[in-house]
Amino acid sequence: MTQATGAAGHPAPAPLVLGRDRGNPWLRYAALGVVAIVMLYPLLWLVGASFKNNAEIFSSAGFWPSRLDFDAYAKGWKTSTEYTFATYFLNSFLITIPRIIVTVISCVMVAYAFARFEFWGRKVLFSIMIATMMLPLIVLRLPQYLVFREIGWLDSYLPLIVPSAFATDTFFVFMLVQFLRGIPRDMEEAAQIDGCNAWQLLWHIIVPLLKPAIISVVVFQFIWTMNDFMGPLIYLASVEKYPVSLALKMSIGATEEVEWANVIAISVVALIPSVAVFFAAQRHFIEGATSSGVKG
């Protein structure tokens, strides 16, 4: 067999072959396992501490309790008020679910306009919208409070829901715009040839392609709204309207010894909806964060 030669008569270089990784995969898995344990240990400790008493909570860094006692969950659920945490969870959902709905509708429409339409001042308006992401929320609290006080919305859920109906969550608009820019326009052009108008394009073409990004918006908004403390604290005055975030703070009494196991137990319960939503939407959530919006 003769050896291949180059143009100058010299032997042609051997083709570059990517070899397999010679590292031990078990070492990588072990390192990842250690990192995962370090990251998850606070959560494991939180669950274990819900079964401990105050003395054991502050004297032991281990997460495994000396005994499994579910009294903290029963006592924490009842609270020190006339309402149980069932009321506060219902209130949280009465805020979260409508806010997610109006957020998805408004942000999808605004992102669709910025990504697919050419109009005067589009780039300027998009730049202004991005600039609002740099504003600290605290500087908006006072003017918003004064406006909502004048229109009589205090001590209601409207100040927590209605602003999202105007695409004020600019991070979501930006994320959806970037997602739309990665979607080719072939299907839209074909639908336009078939006679579809802009609204039909949005509903039948864009929204199905945006499904992973929309699910990402739902997950983020659900977690952020469930964890929101400052908004309900400012606008809500009636205890029966408190969400879980305020009820947890209210369960920490200022005049008597705090039963931390009760507070921690309800904190664990409060984590369950957010964790459940994340894992239920995990596949689409990761796809929305990594893909360009087109499969295949």
C-alpha cells in the first residue's frame, strides 16, 4: 500500500481524529455529587429541622433529627390567628394565577410586536424598555403606592396583578423577543400567503413555537410571586388577605419565644408548590432556556 503524498511530494498529514476523553468519568461524577450535596444541604437541613425542638435546632448542624415528630406541621398550620395556612395559600394562588395569566398575554403580544413588526421608534422604545430593567424596584414603590391610593385599590390584590397586564415585567418581554428572533419566518410567510392575518399568525404559529419560553415565564412568575414579600406588605392591610409570605413573617411572634420548628415546617410546606411547578415544567423550562425555538 502506498502512502498518500501532498502537492510537494511530502507525505500528507494524517487526518485529525478526536480521541475519547481519557479522564475517569467516576471522578467527575463524584465531584458533581459532592457539589450537589453542598448545594442541597441547606434544604435538607431545613426539612430535618422541622422535626427538631429549639434546643436541637441551635445545637446541631446535622440535618437528621433525633425523632420524627409531625407536631410542628400541625401546630404551624393552625397559626396564632383565627385563620389557618389554607387561607393564606388560597390568597397566594388568588394573586399568583391571575398575575401569570395577564403576564403571559401582555408579554407575548409586546414581544411579538417588537420582534416581527417594523414601526417608527421601535428601536428607541425597545431601548427604553430595556433601560427600565436597570431601575431598582424600590424607586417605583412610592409613586405606585400614591397612584393606587388615589384610585382606591389599597388593601386589595389589584395593585399586585393589574400592572403585569401592561407588560411591566420587562425581563419576560426581553426573553420572549430574543426567543422570537431565533425563529425563522418561513412558516409565518407561508401562513400569510394562505391569508392569515397578524392575530391568526400569533395564535396559530407564534404561540405554539413559543411554548417553551412561555412555560419559562410561567415558572419564573410563579416562583417570584409566591416569594414576593414587599408588595403584599405595602398594599395589604387585612390579615385575612395575607399571602403565605406575610403569614410566615407573622408567625414569628415578637413578644414570646418563637417555636422555630413550627415556622420551619410551614416554610417547607410553602416550598412545595414552587418545587412542584418547576419539576412539572422542567423539560420545557430547560428547552426554553437553551433552544432557539425550532426543533429539528
